[in-house]
Amino acid sequence: MESPRIYVITGIIVAGLLVWLLAAYKTPWNLQRYAGAFLVAVGLGGMVLARYQLGKSFSIRPEAHELVTTGIYSKIRNPIYVFGTLMLTGLVLVLRRPHGFVVVAGVIIAQMIQARREAEVLEKAFGDLYREYRRKTWF
């Protein structure tokens, strides 16, 4: 059985590294950097929460273990992708590198392709139950 502590520990380590990166980056703090830091925090927190709620159903390759429809998954089918995109967008804003939005766009395209693959696997495994879940949730 997976230990929930690993998610908390990993989240704290990643959050610490991001705080260090944000604080150490030598540009003045302005509204853009504050907004970016906020998006990084929300994105990271959402990713950690979504990964925790997914539990043993998490996999890198599309697999159908269990259909998770509670918690954040009751509203968003792919919250790790959504919050990951928020976090990346925040980093682009904090680092003040507009060309980073090209990377964000590429990540979004890759996530949409992966989400479709995952949806196909889940629909085959769970049929009408998945189709109903998909109808009630966003991305």
C-alpha cells in the first residue's frame, strides 16, 4: 500500500525548491512576478492534491485501474495536467521569459493528446460509467 506521506514529503521538497528559485531569481518583484508566484503555488498544490487523490490509479502509461471520481476528480478529469499548466505558466511569468509560453503551448498539446489516449482506455474499461463521468466533468 502506498504511503500518503510520500506525497507530502515530495510536495514539500518541490515547494521548497520552487520558493528558493523564485526568491533567488534576481529581478524586481512586480505584479507579474507576484501573479506568477501565485500560479506556481496553486499549480503545485493542485498537482500534489490530485496525485494524492489518484492513489494507486496513477500510471505513466494509460491504464485502467480504478475510475477515480471523487475529490478534485469530481470536477476535473485531468487535474494534474491542468495544475501543471498553471504552474508552468506561473514560472514563465516569474522568470519573465515570454518565449516560455511556446513551451507551455507545447505542453498543452502533449497533454491533450495524452488525455485522449487515457480517455480511450478508460472508456473501454468502464464504458457507460466513464461516459457519464466525462459528461459531468471538465477536461
